Amino acid sequence: MLKEVLHFLDIKPGQVVLDMTFGGGGHTKAILNMVPEATILALDRDPTAISLARQLAKEHPNRVKPLLGRFSELEVLLSDMNIKPSSIDAVLLDAGCSSMQMDQAERGFSLSKDGPLDMRMDGERYPDMPCAADVVNTLDQQALASILTAYGEERHARKIASAIVDTRRVNPITRTQQLASIVAGSFPAAVVYSRRDRLHRRAHVATKTFQALRIFVNDELKELHAGLCAAQAVLRSGGRLCVITFHSLEDRLVKHFLQGKDLSNLDQYHFSPRKQGTRKEKLAGEKNDGSVYWLPLQRKVVTPETDDVKENPRGRSAKLRAVVRQ
């Protein structure tokens, strides 16, 4: 949704933009090409992405400033650059896993490509950080089921957790396709070939398991909340924020944050829509929704157009929310 992002950010020549998820650099490159003299602060927790950002910085001297770190580290990174709060003109946050990470089998994010069961977005920055293989081989069955339920919204979490524990008693689980086969093997064939996602597309039965492990390993929801708080702090009044999410957990968190709801204790915040209260309670809450920090630029969430989906099928589930800082 590049066109929509550029429209809502409305970047002017000479402004400072924070790209909080540089990834392969697609958004940053588009801004560089379309907005003369704009400066982009390119943040990413992935060292591979920052290597690309540093190369781009050489091609555009003084216009791209790479920042290696997580959302939760942004305040310190900006302070080290003498960038003050409420001084940035526009912020883009494209949540989740990048296409570059998915395409590299050795990173362990993709269930369609065999590789080590890693899933760490930080790469080797933190050698002691547990990877996905550590999670599936060490946590007990109940803990695994809780992760799959909370972060994958997987209805069959107990069955999958049981299959994982049974398998690892014989051999450790170390490869992506090994895990995908274990998950698939815990279902009848009719289920394996009939599962659909929320857009009614055919989906591998291990998709939610991989999502849950990735979110858990990278502490993605807490990091997303930290990123939203950081964006709120660094944007000037009138500055614009665009957030792209790819699954319901992310989108609900972003929606509620922009509505001004208290998300300070994410450990106790339940993201399941089935736990959001009665319809009467929901309607009562919606009447009081509103934030002293944000005004929406678009009443409804923006979804990809047909041409966008053809060009980037992975973005079919994307949702864009755009707001202006008050």
C-alpha cells in the first residue's frame, strides 16, 4: 500500500521522517525518490536490514541515517543523535516480519522453506536470546499450548503442543519443515487440506503455530506497543503516523492504542475478541473512545487494492491506520 502510505504521510521537502521498520527499504526508497531533501531515519532491529540501509545512505549522503535497534531502544538511539522529542514530521511503522526475512530460509521464519528453526529478528545481536527451537524443545506442554493460543489464536493448541512434546522425546526439533510436518501430522487429512484463513484462502495448518512462535520469540506485541509510544513521543503536533499491521493481534493493539485505551500492562491485556465483553459493553466503550493525542485521517481502516494484492500477495491481509498527532 505504498501509494496510500505516501498520501497519508504527506511528506514535504526538507521534513524529517522516521521509518521504524526499514526492512528491504521499499518505503524509504520511495520517499527519497518522491520528496526532495527529505531526511529519513531508518530504524530496524535486523542487522541485515541495517546493512542495506547503510548502503542506501552512501547513495544518498546526509539523507538516510541508519539506526540499529528495537522499538524499545529508539528513545536512546535518537537521544544519541541529539534528536529531541516532538521534532519529527512523519512516522511509518510496518509491523511484523519483512519479506526479506521470509525469503531467507536460514532465518527460520518460513514454513515453506526448510531451514534452522530460528525466527530471531535480531539475528545474532543477542547470542543468548532463545530461538524458536529453544522454545519448542524446552517449554512444557501447557506453556506451549498457552503460546499457541495467545499469539496464534490457534483453536487446536493443546493437540499441537502434545504432538510437539511427543516428538521431541525421540528427537529434538531443529528445522522449520520438521515442525511444519509435526503440526500437520497432528490433524486428520481432511483438516490439513481444508483449513482456510480469515480471507478464505487455503492456509497451511502450521501457519498459526509459526506466527505464535515468532511473536513470542521476538516479544513482538510489547515491542509494537513500545514503538507506538515512541512514535507518540517523537512526533510534533500535526505530525502524521501510518501503521501497517498483518494480523488481528497487531491491529487490535494499534486500534486500541490510537483510541487512547490503557495498554500499559500487556501481560494482562487479552487480545481475543471473544474476551472483549458483551455487545452492550462494546457499544458503551465505543461511545467513549478517543485519544487526546491522535486524530484519525481516515474513519475506516485501509486495506490493499486488487492491484496491490497481485503485486504483493503476502500483503493481502494488511491493514493501514493513519492518524495525525494533536
